[in-house]
Amino acid sequence: MHIIIIGAGEVGFHLAKIFSRENHQVVMVENNHAHITRVQESLDVLVIEGSGSSVQTLSKAGIKDADLLIAVSALDEVNIIACMLADKLGVDKKIARIRNEDFASENTVLTAQQLGIDLIINPELETAQEIVWLIKRSAATDIFEFAEGSIQLIGLRLDSTAPVIRQKLYEVSQSLTDLTFRTVAIFRKGKTIIPTGEDYFHVDDQIFVISKTESVPDLLKLCGKADESIEKIMILGGGKVGRLVAKELEKDKNLDIRLIESSHTKSKYVAESLERTLVIQGDGTDMDLLAAEGIVDMDAFISVTDDEESNIITSLLSKHLGVRRAITMVGQANYIPLMSSIGLDAAVDKRIITANAIARFIHRGEVVSVVSLPGIDAEAIELVACKKASILKKPLHKIKFPKGAIIGAVNRNGDVFVPIGTTHIEANDKVVIFALPKCIHQVEKMFA
């Protein structure tokens, strides 16, 4: 597939890395010399210097042969114009990152269809939804959905109280035959492990488990992470993300929500935009203010200001004061694996969330969706088995599956199960696989 990416910032760079691994022909358009240099030194893709709103630049990028255009430059206007030009020039799929909330509104004057855009991604909205997910599943470090929501990939961090500590994976599976789950990756001391049944669970492991959605509560109990109710939530930062998180949380009338914003103008605007959230103007790094506003009684603290250092410091402060759950917004994906070592529960990166939302939308042949986890050197992919796929010919224990890849779960006509050695994959099965990058192409060939 010929893919043109407008913008080589973090989102564009991350997407280019995903698609180049899959052997797609990727061309990037960028006018920032630092971004161009980074791509040239790190990725095997072509970079064209120029603007995505220029027909001439798009022509150099091969727009007439492109199957997909992804516009993720820093400017909404450039992204919109690039998609409009691509639509006129016959590109099949167009995706734009647009921060202006007016375009996501039901009452928008210009719809995505009228602009020639197939998918509009709002980074702040995607990030807010991710944070709300993490609040609802208060034990998880990461949550992703597959197969129309019937399968979930859950990231969990194991502490010394987890019942599975020092047990082998196969021992846990054998003792719980009714639980539909599979551990597909372990992140341990900076290394990603695709485990076998002989691997052990260790203290401080971050494990990634694919589970039938209805089995998630039982899975959390097994890992010593039974969900505790979250009723009182404090949000630091009244920007778009903070406001959208509060707005979404307000749908649950049982929640006590408080939001702290330092700007007088912004705090007034946020207070007028929300219905049940108590908006407080003040410095969220001031311990006296946090104590006065009842942080010691909070169940969760969400730090989403534009200052990454403030987010981390205040989240650490909240944990020191006894808050059970702290979610931190960071601007560098490299920070995310470090969060557990400094005592924080979960971190979100707006740019990586945006890139994953775009990647999930793109149907690459029989690949339904793909998720790249920040800090983890592996991807979760959802594939549909074709009628003549080689994976169908034998039971799984007789198929030479790539080392570094593991089948997590299968959705067969709505019935979700974890496959075993004697399982036959059938045509049209939706299969979720966790794999190291070097294995992905080989896995896809087995399902094609």
C-alpha cells in the first residue's frame, strides 16, 4: 500500500515506523528540518520537504498512486486542505488530525464527508476517553478493545500480594480452566518477553493479558487487582483534556469531581462548561491548596496540564498523600515504562494514543486493527483468517508459529475463546495476536 503521511512529528513518526515495518511504501511530507533529519536517520522511508497543502509537494510524494493519506501536521488547516486535495485527486482513504472541537460537533457546518475526510481524529478527545477507561478499570495500566469490544487487552502491574507470583504460566492456566484469558507479554526490567507456559510471574512484572471482556473482573482478582470503587476524583489542568475528562465522568452521577486550574480566565470558562464539577482556581503544585481541597480523601488524581514535569511531580505528591490511583499525561513515550519504577500507576501520551487510533481505523487487507503499546517492543494485531490461509490447514500444535508471536484469543461468530494446541482456526475467525515487530509480516502471511 502506498501511504503518504503529512507531518513528521511524534504521531507521524510513530505511524511511519508501524507501516514501514509492515513493508508498506511510506512517503512523508515535512517542512521542519529537525524532523526530516530524525526520520532520515531512523526510518527507511522517503521524506519530501514541503507543505501538505501544496499540490506540487503532494505530486512529488506520488499522490496519484496513493492508497491512503494521513494528515497529522501541527496545523488543522494544512491537514484539512491536504485531505481535500487528496480526495479530489482520487485517494481512497483520508485521515486528518483536527484539534478544533467544532469539527467533531454534531452541529458542525462542514462535516468530514463534505471535507473529503474519512476519519477525523481529535487527540484531546481520544486521550480523555483513554483516561476515563483507565479510571473505570482502576487496576489497569493499559486497556485496548478488539472484536467489537468482546476481547480486551489489559496491562497490569504485579506486586507482592498477587496470588500468581512465583507460579508458572501453565500452572495458573491449569488451575483456572473456566477463565478465558492468556498472558501474551511480560515487560520485565526494560525487556519485552513473549512468554511460554514455562515462564514465571515475578514481582514488578508488567503483564499484558488478552481476556474475554466478561472475564476481566475475575482476572483482576487473580492478579490481586480486584477493582476498588472510584468515587472521588481530582483533576489537575483545565485544558481541553481535563475539561473533556470531567465532562465524560459527569455522566456518572455518583462521582465527586474536582478540577484545579491556575488560570482565572480558563477556570471560569471550564466552570461554565461543566455541570457537576467543582472548579477551583489555584496552583495545583501547592500542597496546602491540595490539602485544603481534600486530596487526602480522593480515590484518584488525574494530572493533565501542558507541563509534563508538573504532571509527574503532582502525581507523585498525590500518591505520597495516600491517593490510590494516579494517572499522568506525559509528552514523551519513553517516560511511560518508567512510571512504575517511580511509583505512579498509569501514564498516557496524547501523540501515541492518536497514532493508535489512526492505526486501528486502517484495514490493511485482512488485518482489522493494530495497537502499538508505548514502551513495549511488541504489537497487538487483530486478523481475519482467509478461506485459503495456511493457518487453517492443521491444528495449532502442528503449525510452526513464529517465535516471538502468540495467539491470544479467537472470536468465532461472537463466541470468544482462548485456543489450545488442538484448536483449528477456521475461515473468518477473528484472531488477536501479540507479536514482536520482526514476526508480524510472517504472521500476516499465515492468515492471508
